[in-house]
Amino acid sequence: MTKNSVNIAQISDLHIKAPGRLAYRRVDTARTLARCIVELNRFEPKLDLVVISGDLADTPSPAEYDHLKDLLAELRIPFAAVPGNHDSRELMRAAFPDMLHVHPIGPLNRHVELAGLDLLLLDSSVPGHPHGELDQASLQWLDATLSASSDRPALLFLHHPPFVAGIWHMDRQNLRNAADLAAILTRHPRVQLIGCGHVHRAVVTRFAGIPCTICPAPNHAVALDLAELRPPSFRIEPAAFHLHAWFPGPGFGTVVTHHVPIGDFDGPHPFFNPDGTLID
């Protein structure tokens, strides 16, 4: 990372339960989020922002959002959040009243200006349903906001992936009107990245000609079942988050995404001796 890069961490699918409760009676999501926050706080250079791309709570309930707020109080970095299918728009508004959303009711869309970047957070949740969809107000806002500039790079975040990832029970819950989103994005080349959540796995592809990623979760991973061999299942795999580093430069600059594991690992160890020769 160079000093002039803008460094944005993306975490997703926290699934916080009420104190003392485990997700699926097995996963301590509060403990895994606390461990993730330690990693975010100690990352060097200091992160500029943390984006939480949905499913902050699990059922949801006021007790879960209260617990979430207590956990996030330890985060020493500004954060912005967008709902997922496990969230409640009303409870999120009540839990985070300082977040300036575009609409006073309905979708919790948000525009964050960070250095030379526009971060656009889109609410793809459909109350009472697991799949995603962007309503007309959100699509019109996105188009208008992207039209407001032609030279500022933009990063787009939403919960539901606009593409098929190959995991059958997740693909039937993805963004239903992805074609409407693609039609807007093809008119605005300043969008440099689409960051999603929902699938609890690290995935990368292109959508509407734009690099598109799914962020892993800090807790459990959806099982990578590409052959439809099992019922919907999860695994406990190494937790991680995504780091999106934007480097200013010609055109819209460059965005590089790093997969950052959470935890303590052996190292770092030097490659070279003090005299500059390779350690052998």
C-alpha cells in the first residue's frame, strides 16, 4: 500500500444474535466479529473506512442490534452499512441514527465521499424475502448520482450479488433485477468495483464489464457445493475480509482487492539477510 492509496475494508454477513445466542446453535458470531474488529483496528496503514455489506443482525430484533452496537463500539475506524435480507430497515435506522441515508423511508441507500472516491451503498433487501431487488427509487437515485460527475471514480456496494455464483440455494436468492442494474452501469464507466456479500465466500467475476467481488464472512462459510450434492449447508473455514485499495492515477485510478485472513499467523519473516543477500 502506498501512502496515497485509499484503503477500504469490507466485512459482511455478521449475523449477530442476542447475547448468549449462537447462530444455528453452533457459531458464536459475536466472538468472530470481535476478533475481526481486532484485526481491522491493528491493520497498517490505518484503514480509511469499513463497509459492512449486509446481514448485520440475524433474526432481526432490537436485542441483536443493541448487541451489535456494543461490539462495533470497539471499532476505531468509521464505518458505513447497508442492509441484507436478515436485516430490518426500521431497526437499522433506529440503531444507527447518525447514518445519513438518501431516503427518509424505504431503502437505506447511502452516498459516502471519501478523498477522490464516491462510495455508493445500495439497499438490495426486500422486506420479508431472502432474494434481492433494487426498487425504482434506488435505480433512479443511482443513475442520477452517477450522472452528477464524469471524472470521479465510484465504488458500488450492495448485499445481493447480481450474478450466479454456482451455489444453487444461494443463486436463487441473488439480485433478481440485475439487468436493470447493468443497464445503468454500462452508461457510467466511472464505476470501478462492485462489492457484494450474502454468499459468505470470496468470489470474483465481472458484471456489466466491471470487476465484481463477494466478500467472505468473519464467521461461517456457505459450503462450496457446485454439484448440488447436499442440502443448504455451512462450514467453519478460515475467516477473512476484503481490503479494497484505490490508487489514484490516470483515468479513474486503479482498484486492487486483497483477501485478508483474520487471526495470528507465523511471521512475517525476512527474505533477505542484513547485507541484502537472499536467505538460503
